[in-house]
Amino acid sequence: MIKNTLSRVTISLLLIFNFIVLLCSTGFGIDVKDLEGKSEEELYNMAVQYYKKFDDKSAYIICVHIIKNLNNKNKNAFYLLTEILIRNIYVSSDKQKIYNEILKYADYIINNIDFYDARAYYYKGWVYHSLGDFASAEYNLKKSLQNNPSYIPSMILLLDIYISKKDFQEAIKMTDRIISKGYLNKDFAYLILKLYIENEDLNKASEFASKYQYLLVDEKSFYLIAVLNYKQGYYQKALEQIEKILAKYPENQEYLKLKVKILHALKKYKQAYEIIKQTFQDTKDEEILIIKKEIETRNTTRYAVIAVTILLLVSCIIAALYLYNERKNKQAKRKIENIKKVYQEAVSIKAENLDIFISLVYEFFNNNILGFNARMAIYITDPRKDNVLYCYFNNASDDLPDVLYIFPKYSAWLSEYSNTPVHLLSIQSNPTFYDWFGGKNIVNFKKQKMHFILPCVSKGLLQSLIFIQALTETEENKILQNLRTYKEVIKEVLEEISNDIVSIRFKEVAYLDELTRLYNRRFMYQKMEEELEKASKNNQKLSYILCDIDNFKKFNDTYGHQVGDEVLRVVAKVFKAAAREFFDWPFRYGGEEIGIIIPNTPTEKAYEIAERIRQEVSSRKFENVPTVITISLGLATFPDHGKNVEEIIKAADEALYYSKKTGKNKTTIAGVKVLVDVTQDNSQQTVQQTPQQTVQQTPQQTIQTDQTQKQEKQPIGQVQKDAQLKATMEFKIPPFVYSMDKLEEYYNTIKNNYKHAIMRIEANIDDKTQKMINDIYHNLILMEAVGAKVENGKITIQIILVDRDEKDIQKMVSDLMRKYNVEPTIKR
């Protein structure tokens, strides 16, 4: 009963968006009463007939009736609903929502009806292809063909992807495979012709176009035939064809570009130049620019005689200078070519990701340009924000910022210094440079003696900044001399570095999260499957840790998303630092959730790692942020807490949820359910174990148990004194608590801007003190702070309460009095 109800709710949610889309179409569709008494097959045939008549509303109502009332696993009904969505996508104002709905239908079929359904995987592939995500599209289309090797739509779409990627070998294989099925229509004919032309197999293309002319009847096919005639040298015929297409689509730049090339080939320079001036005045297309330059050169032939005369005179002078410097130039050129070759072999070929690439760039400069191990800092731009750079390598100074926030007014500066080494002192007075970096950055660079800057630019966009430090005047002169000596090769190498960054980023998108540089969720699932298989085969443990940043939404709302992004990156660095290289797999699960896969590691060791990560995060400080960042963690281990990927992730997620609900800033191991009696004091908790679960005491717990037994044998008064003395000796002020001096500094910065009150608590230190401070901290919002001072076994706590109403303050006071037997005082 419950299962059927949940299934109906799920299906209803899946169909809501369709209903909203079709509600906007004309007409009211078929009356539901007309559907009563009809069989599932009759209803589906009716829906198909309405769909063929373009009455999507009626077809939708019938399909919904089938799914909700007759058979919620009717694949054909889901197929028809998907086709209705696809047909309506071009009239929708929000295509992304429709793409998401199609993915939901496909996933529903795969997860609830038929995991091996080829058509469902095809629909997913179609969505990703439409969104330009060719990697995901290819993956799903291959899955479709694994389940049904003869499914033609998947073959056609996969062929289109291979042609777009210029993977002609795979494209030809796929073409032969489709043809072997006896399938041929105008879309497939278009793709075959495109394949032959892109692969420069013009003879085959010409034969195919002649044989299947009756299928190549639309504008895009006409365009391909025009391209074919142009490449074969039939320029007049190509011109006639492209002009027919342009009569219908006069603004299409691809068609106009082909016309320019044809006119140029026919030596109709004036007509070609007119089109360039009207349409391609600011183009960066190399072919158009070459044609434009050639035409302009022809228009200046009247100056040719003067130019030739001057050229002869200059040639004589140059010849004399050339003979003098020939040997020297050849040697220099040979050296430059060797350095460029070294860069290719030592950096470009070996760079698998940006981290490896940057380390190789550092080694290359030291070994081939500077001649010694210089101190450098290398920043790379955030691909989403061209005015933010992150430090990927730094052996110069710990005081340099991890993140540079710079103003995007740098076009003039880049045009002057693009891919050229510059000295900070020689350009610091440049106003554009000063605005771009900001005065604070410049002062910091001068202080750290980061005298040399190498901006790496590709196609007008900054990709990286390399800073070189010179601590002494001798070191500075040596660096300056070497940079001047290799000025030409450095310019080319810096441009190659920029291009390599772009190329590597393109590859990394498939498996890395751009913001944190951790593995993405998709890659995590893949690695979990692989590592679990290894662990099962070798009878090993595998632990999985998942964390969530506490109060992150409130933190973002208070300090802004730029600071929030920096926090995510810092937490990610802590996880990367905790990971064993080439062994553990740190990843970003999504949002503020970060985790790590730890192979061959039992629960006890993984718990130590989780706690080390948690403590490291809470010890980090952030500029202009008067609070401590904490994380909550959940830990699950294979095979103790699950036998497969889903079970392990679910167990860790439940443990994480428990950490969040019981105070945050802690690590919880999966497998123990803690039940809190909400009618009693929150400190009273009962641990309940399921019959299959056991909780082993840690060595520390065993020692505490022995000590408790010993205390029971001592007099009551002595036990109390010993407990108070032990609590005083073991008590440590948590890292998120300010000293009284620091609290005073913070108070002075906010007291004139916010309504505030100060709560003061004086108490003896006992075993509840630590819990009281944690309880206070987790009741504070981000603008508030707590400070403490310890003297002679007593603690004084002060809390700055910002913008609190009287009712809220009194509740906090009464809770503290009830739970911890203290008497807080309030000063306003």
C-alpha cells in the first residue's frame, strides 16, 4: 500500500512540469470521462493518433491517465510524453527545464522500469548533445547501443558527435554499421556527406551527392554541396548554390563566409571586399583576414614601384648586416629552438593536470632560463571569473595571498606587456597597472621582493601570472640578465604556457571540480566502484568520509560568495593535504559537501584522519572574518556499514546528518543511532544499538571506565575534588574562543554600528565547561563572538550579542541557568 502510494506521488511529480507546459497551448484537450472503460492498448493507440495530429494536449492527458491509473511502468507512454516535450522545446521560454524533465523521464525508466532500456539512454544522450556536453552524450549513447546494438537513433547521434570531434576513424566505422542495417534517410545522408567533406574524401563525397541527390534537399545539405564544389574547384557552380541559400538566409555568417571565399577564388575582389566590410569588419577569422589583407594589398599596387625601389636599397643594407650577424643569429636561433623543444618534451607532453603542469613549468624556468633554483609564485585565473587568480605554486613566501582579486581594467596593460617579462619597479607608476592589481597587492609584492612578473596571455585573455622573487641585488641582476638574454623564447614559451592551460582545463572538466580542484561527483562514483571491487577481492577495508561546512549558507549571506568560495577552497586544500598521493581520492560531492575515499583503511584509522581534518579546518583564520569555520563529518567503512557504493554513501550521509543535528563540529561513525529525549535536558542522551550492531570502546574510553570504577571506591568528597582538579587540568579553550583582548578589539569595531548586549558568566571549571562553551558557540550567529579567560580553576566568559531582542536574550539566559547551573549577567 505504502509502496504504491509513493510510486504514485513520484509519477505525479514527474508529470507536473508537462502539465504546466501543455497548459499554455491552445485548446482544452480530450475529456477524461471519454477514457473510462477503455483498455491500456486502446488508450495508447488513441494517444498516438492525437500526437500525429499535433494535438499534444489530448495525447498528454491520455498518457497521464495510463501511467497514473492503469500502468505506471508503461514505457511507451513515457516515450510519447518525452517526444511531446521534444516537440515543444522550441516554443518554450525555458528550454533548460524541459531538458531536465526529459532526463527525469529517462532516469525513471532506467531506475524503475528497465535498466537496459536503449531508448531511455538515447534520450539522455540527446539532451547532453543539445546542451553541448559531448562527453556525457557519448557515454549515454554508447550505453544505449550496449543494450540494443541495432538502435538507429543512437547510432545517428553518435555519428554526429564523432564528426564534430573530427574522430573520422570512429565516424566511418559507425557509418558502415548504420548502412549495414539498411537504413538511409535525409538526416543520415547529410551526415555521410559531411563526414566525407570534413575528411577531405572529395571523390566519395561527389559520388554520394550524385547518387543520393533526392535525399539532400534541405538548406544545410545545399550548403555542404556548395562547399564540395568549392573544394573541387567548381567555383561558379558553388556560387550559384550559395546564393540560392542566402536568398532565404541572408544574415547567416557561415554562408556569407563561404561566398567570400568563392568570390575570392573567382577573382571577384570588389564583391568579396564589400561583404567583408559589411559583415566581417571586426572578425578574427584567419581565412577572412588573409583574404582581406590580400585584397587590400592589390588595391595599393600603385605604390609598388616606390616600394620596390626602397626595398632594393634596404635590402642592400640588410644584406651587409646579415652577412655580419649571420653566424651569431644562427647560433641564437638554434639555442632558442632547443629551449622550445625542451619545453615541449619536459612540460607539454608530461602535463596530465594543472598541478603537475605548474610544477613542471617551475622546473623548466629554473633549469633552462634562470639557471638556478629561484623562488617563484605561480597564479592561474579562475575560468569563471577573469578578475580572480589562485595560487597553484608558491615557494617564495607564506605571506603571499592564496587568492588575488584584481580589477578587470587590464586591456591596455596586456596589450603592452602581453607574454613579456616586466620589472615591478619599472611599471608601478603605470596607472592602468596600479588599478588592475590594486595598491595593496603592489605594496605586498614590493615587501616580499617579488620584482619580476611574467603575464601569460592567450588570444587576449590572461591565463596565468608568474612572479619571481629576488632577495638580493646580485640575484636580481642575474635574473634580469637571463630574462633579457632569452626574451624572444620566453615570449613564445609564455604563450605556449597559456595555450597549455586552456587545453589542460578542457581535459580536466571531465573529472575535476573547477572551484576546489578536487575530483567531481561523477569521478567519485567511478572510483568508489573500482576501489570497492579491489577491497572485496583482497578482503580489505575501505573507508568513506563525507563532510559538510557548518552554517555555510548563513556564512555566505553574511560575507558574500567570494569569501564563501575561498572557504571551500581552503577546506578542499585540507582534504588534499590529508590524502595519500595516488592512493586516496578527495572529492567535492556538491555544494559545501566535501569528502575523501580512503582505500585499505579500517574505521579506527579513518576516524583519526577525519578528526585531524576537522581540527585543521577549525584552526584556519580568514581575513575580515571574525568567526571560526567548522565542519561536521560522517564516516562509513566497507564492509562494516555497507556492501556497495549506495549503502556506504548512505551510511556516511546519515552519520553526517547525526553530527549536524547533535551540535556540529564533530565526526560520527556510521552504525550507532543516538536517541535524544526532547522533553529533557539536551545533555541526556541514550545510545541504542540494533541487534546486528556492536560498539567497541576505544582505548581512551576503557581508561575512563577504569578511572570511574576507581573513583567509586573513594570517598564522595574526594571524588568530587579529584574530578574538579582533573577537569581544570584537562580543560582547553577551543580555537573559536577569543582571548579577552581580542574580544575587546572586535567589540570596538562593531559597537557603533550595531545594537548589542554583553553577557558575562563566571563559573568553576568542571566536566560541563567544555560542553557549555560549545553550546554557546553554536547558538551564536556569524556576527557574534565569545571570549574567555581562565584563572585559578575558574573561567570568565563574555559573549557579544548583536541585534538580539529581549525575549531571545532571556531564553538564552534561562537555558544556561537550567543546563549548567550558572548565573549569567547582561550589560547593555
